[in-house]
Amino acid sequence: MSSSPDHHATLADVVRVLDRHYPPGTAESWDSVGLVSGDPAQPVRKVLLAVDPVDAVVDEAIAWGADLVFVHHPLLLKGVHSVAATTFKGALLHKLIRSGIALYNAHTNADAAAGGVAEGLAAAVGLVDLEPLVALASAPLDKHVVFVPVDDAGRLVDALAAAGAGAIGEYTRCAWQTTGEGTFTPSDAASPAIGRAGKPSAVVEARVEMVAPRALRRAVIEAMRAAHPYEEPAFDVLELARWDGPTGIGRVGRLAEPTTLRGFAERVARALPPTPQGVRFAGDPAGRVERVAVVGGSGDSLFDAVRGAGVDAYLTADLRHHPASEQRERAEFEAGPDRPAVPYLVDVAHYASEWPWLAQAATDLRTSLEITGTTVETRVSTLRTDPWTDRVSSPDHVPPSEGTAP
């Protein structure tokens, strides 16, 4: 937790930071992410982080004096036609608004992000050397190649950079230049910046190359034309090949020290919040586990990617009977003398698999705002919002079948 001195952020400041850490454009098409309620101009001094937007979490936010509740799961995932307080979701929104508390959520965009849900789960159970299980393709890029008189090259680079070109990682105004001779002959109708109509001209020009997001193509070309001294600039726009980016669904990593399947399941149980479900696993309890895939939340749709990753175990939540059974049958069928029946399965409660991320999210939010000179106080809710409340252990005996004498 961090305390807030005198200069507080606005909700708009916080949303900009959160949208940068968890870009809304990386959310699945069916998802609902971003600011749900709140005035962008309102001050934000305290942010409560939680997995679920439920009534108990809102009560905690009110009691603590929070200005923003930042959650993982959407409150309004499907379209609605009313937020009247006659429904439980409408009543929740009314309670937030009456209390002056904004609501924001990052869902599948946080699942995939660097420092997001998957990385939080992987770090909690001790995985290192992480890489995405299913990498998201990098953003599509163009390369802009412009020929310009040498004396104007610096001004052109500045203009393209201001339009969004030349940003690579933590570096801006990235450009490559070389020189050569350009030739042209203006027509009688031309108004050349250099040379005369009907006369061949030769000019020492710089070849300037800069990359830019494809979405900014129009803006970069317009900036180039505005900054270029020529009436008709010579330029190329080349679409670059796409490659796997550093983020994506799930993470694959390794344990610093190999363990057994049972040992790994016990490690998971110690690392995650306790729930009535606990930790279930499928496979040889003594089987060796070193390379592990993790997906926060429901992950049984990713078995193909998990098998392709060559892992010993797969940690996720909400594993259903049929997909899990088929996965284990396939693993047993493909096993051999030198091939164990992997991947083993480790299944936890949905809420528990996503909660570890919140601490990193709180730290990232505070740090990013501090860089801009503003501060917030954060708290990670420890309320257990897993919907299951208790369990009864199965007895050791097999129930008698119908018609069997006791």
C-alpha cells in the first residue's frame, strides 16, 4: 500500500494509465472492458482492486473511502437496456454512483498483457523464463521510405515522429538515412521547389526510413507531405511482415527446481487464496514436473496449444469433465517407455487463479502515476469472491447400487 501526498490523479489520468497497461484493443471481440461508470474529471485518491464486481466488494470500497473500484471481471458483459435499481446489477451501479465511486474493468486484455493475469499466476507458483502460451501477433507496421533534400531531412524526421512514426520499444524518433542523387524534370505546369520547368535537375537527397503503426498510415503520410519541400514527394510505404509479440494468452515457464505433480499441486495450494474446491490434479502423483503452462480463468479450450508447448503440467481453472477426461485419455494413449502421460492437469477455482495478478496491477498503477507526478493509494481486496461457500468431503466407501442389500 502507498500513501497519497498532496497531488492526486483524476479518473481520466488513471484510465489513461490502465488503458496503456491493458490496451482495450487486445480484448477479445466478445468482451467488455474499460470504464463502466464515473466522471473522468473526478479526483482519485484511493483505488480498490478485486477480481469480481460484487456487492461485498462495493461495500468494502465504500467503507474504505475508495474513489475507484478496479476489477477483472465485467459487470456488464452483455448488452443491457436498463440499469434501473430493480436489478442486482443496476442496484450495484446505483450504489457506486451514489457513493461517488467509479468502476473500471480489464478482462481478456489483462489476461494477455505483460504483467497481467497469466504472469501473476505464473509468478505466484514460481515459474521463470516466461513466454506466451499463444502469442498475440505484433501490431501491423509500415515502413515509410521518403526521399528528401539532405538539408530538410531533420525537419522531415521530426514531423514523421510527431505523427507517430519512429517509435520502437522505449525509443522514439528512430530513423535510418543514407544519401544519393535524385533526378527529375519538371513539366511546364509544375511549380518545383528546386530546378526549372523543362530542365533536368539532379539533387543530393537523403533516403529516410521510419516505421509506424499501420493504423497511423494516413496521419504519417499527411505529416510527410506537409513537411516535405517538394510539390510531389517521392516515397514508398512498405507493409512489414508480422511476428509474434511478447504478450498473449497464458504463459509457459519452468520451475527453478523440478518437483513431482503432487509437490507442484501443494505449491499451488500454498500460493493461491484458499477456496472450498482447493486444488485438484490428474496424473501420476510422482510424475516429474518442471515445464508448466498456466492460464488464469477457464482454460480447457487451450489443450491443443498446451500439448504443442511440450509441458509437463497445465495449471488452469474450471476444467470440465469431458475435455479433461479426453485430454488424460489421449495422454495415456500416447505415453510410452520414454514418454510420460503428460501434460498432467492441475485445476483450481476460477477466482483463485486470477487473484494473484492484483498485487502487480496495484504496483504498476502507482508507479506509472508517480512518473507523471500524481499518486494514488491502493488496496487489494482479500474478500473471497469465489461463489462456492463450503464443501462436504466424499466418504471413502462406494455407495451401494440400487437393489443391493446393505
